[in-house]
Amino acid sequence: MIVRAAIVVALVLAFSPAAAAATPPTIRVSATTASGPAPLRVVFTATGDGVSYHWDFGDGSSAEGASVEHVYGAGAFTARVTATGAGGETSTTSLRVLSLAVTLKSRGIAAYGQHLRFTGRLVPAIRGTRVSLYAANGSRAARGRTGRGGRFNIGIPVRQPMAYTAHVGGAVSNSIVARVRPALSAGFLGSGVVGQPLRLVPKVRPRAAGPVKVDVRRRGRLIAAGEFASGARIRLPSSRAAEYRITLSTSGAGGYARSRVSLRKVVFRPRLAVGSRGPSVLALNEALHHLHIALGSIDASFGLDTRDAVVAFQKLHGLPRTGSVDARFWRLLLMAAAPRARYSGDHIEVSKALQVLFVVRAGRVVLVSHVSTGATGNTPVGRWHVYSKVPGWLPDGMFDSSFFLRGFAIHGYPTVPFYPGSHGCVRVPLWLAPRIYSYDPPGSTIYIY
């Protein structure tokens, strides 16, 4: 009887609910928000048949209870909740939370109408997220997307001072105030010829940047000064040859940055030739030097070096090769830019079509000279290298010679016609030959085209 009773008890225990396999509690999780700007306040709620709930918020902090509240700093987090049943069984589920923060940077100043670059970063670093740049007036200025590391780069043209912020998923960055540097320029009414009326017309864009402060000097002496509206006409004396140094500036009020520009205007005697002297010649030599056209000296005397420089300019611009200056020459000179090299690097170029020589350094023309190549067109075209140099005079009149192919050389010569007139060499003026000689050491490259 005792044995039979034990068997019955064992069977009852084997089939009782307590002996059945434990079932984890069911659990459902909700959150007031899963994404938003930092600091992000989230209320989590867990429901189910658990008797207790433990929360791990993913940022090193935790809490207990079916409903909990947590504030996240910027970043991406995984919140986990573990439910415990009456019998000690557990189950876990999780929820992804994005707490967004965006920063914005810029140098803050751009010239009128130019692009201002804004850079920034989104935390957490999510690639491909849309970023919108908004102006303080509520208009959207531009859009972009985040790249590696959550970084972004957006550029916009600026025409007026304005504050900007970057917006990502409800997160708003710090504000950056963009300042505008006004565009200053000046026009002139009149040719600049002695005796003809001449007026300075200052201009500022935008006009809202305020008046233009004008300072006009001749040989350091103040001729005109004051604040003028954009488009004002300021008379400049033109009864005698002169060079005016003009400074335009703005004060930088109203969110605009300060702006300043310097320029010059020459009142010239239109006709100059060898033997001329005075401020018109000085202005001529300074203008030629600014274009890297070779001169012996920059002074108020029109010598043979000025004549050769004038011829070089005339060759470059298709003018008659007279060696003297007229009104047409002045008009082109005051608008001209330095010539450009055909090839990069350090070398010398000779244009047979233009009859000019360029000394080129780092791809930029640093010296221009008029030359004369072969009268029959026999100066060899191609890429050559200096293989021999002979300083001083040779019996046939060549001076400071740099040979680049057989008997062909770049050299000084007593006469350098304004047209192709040599036996095949590249002739340069005697006064300039030593400088050219110093620019083409053995092995240096010569391009002739």
C-alpha cells in the first residue's frame, strides 16, 4: 500500500502545472517618440503579463517599472526592457531611439554675390540624411545630404546679411550670421586725354551697403574726398598730365563687412615717342611694367627701352608697330591683362606669329620682349633645349648667345627689326640680352611656335 501511494503522488507531481515547462511573459513596448532633437525626452511603457520590468536605456543608465521616463543626449541608442514573470521567467525586447543634434560652421563673410560655404555635422552620424539650410526670414536657402561621419557641406550665394540655421528631423543648429562684403568698382566718364572732361563714378553693390568713401590723390596730395552715393559723378582735374591714385571704401555698417579697393587713372598726353618726358611717360612705363613687359627702368623718360616695350605691346594687340603711343594705344593699355603662357613649367616661349618672347616661370609669364626671328621663316619650330652658351660678343655681332639647335640661338643684337628680319636666330634688344641670358641656363627648354 505504501509503494502504491508513492506512485500515485509521483504521477500527480509529474502532471501538475508547476512541473510544466515555464513560459516567458509576453511584453509589448511603446514610446512617446523614437526620434527628435536632443535633448530628447522619451516616456517608455511596457505592457504584458510580466510582474516587473527593468529598463536599460543604452546610454549607461537604467530604471525599473512599467512606465519610465528618460532624457537622451545626442546620439543613437537602443533601449531594452526585460520583463520578469511570476515564476521568474524573463523576456526582452528593444526599441531604437535617435536623439538628433546638428552643428553649423562658416567663415561668415563672402563677397557680394559669391558663394558662402557652410559646413556642419549631424549626431548621430547617419549618412544620406537630408539637411535643409534656412534663412532667418523663414525661407529655405539650400538643401544637402550628410556624408561620412554625418558631415555636410552646403554653399549658397549671399547678397545681403542674414542669419542661417541647419535643420535635420526637427533638430535646429546654432545660428550663423552671414556678412556680405560689398562689391566696389569705379567707372570713368571721359577718355583721360589732357584737356578733356573727366569724371569718376563710384559704384557699390548692393546699394544698401551705404555710401562710398572716396579718396583721390595726385602725387600724394589730396584732390577729392568725401562720402558719395553709388553712381555719383566726381569731377577730376584734367588740364595737365597726371596719375590719380583712388581709394574706395565702405564703413561696414548694417551687417555688411568693410570693403576697400584701390585703382588709378591716368590723365595723359595721347602722343608719346622717344624723347618724351613727364608724368604721362611714367604712367606709361608703370602700366607696361604691370603687364610684365620688359623695361630698362621705370621712370619718366621715353628711351629705347620704352620704345621696345611699346612695340612688344603693339605686337601682342595687333596694333601698328610704330614704337610710339597714341590715344588708341592708351585705351587698350588701360584695359589690358598680362599675356598667358602656352605651356606649363619653367621655360622660354617664342611666338613667330607675334614676334614676341615670353619668359615663363611656374606656367606664368614673368617677362615679355619684342624679338625678330628669321626673315625667311627659317627659325625652327619645336621644343628645344639650350646646349651651349657664349657670354659677351661674337665676331658676327651676336651678344650673350644661348644656342638651342646647331647655329640657332637666342641672342642680343644691335638692331632688332619690328618684323622677322634675322638670319634665323631669335634677336632680342641689346639692353635686355643679359637678363634673357640669365633666364635660359644650359638644358633649359625653349618652345618656338
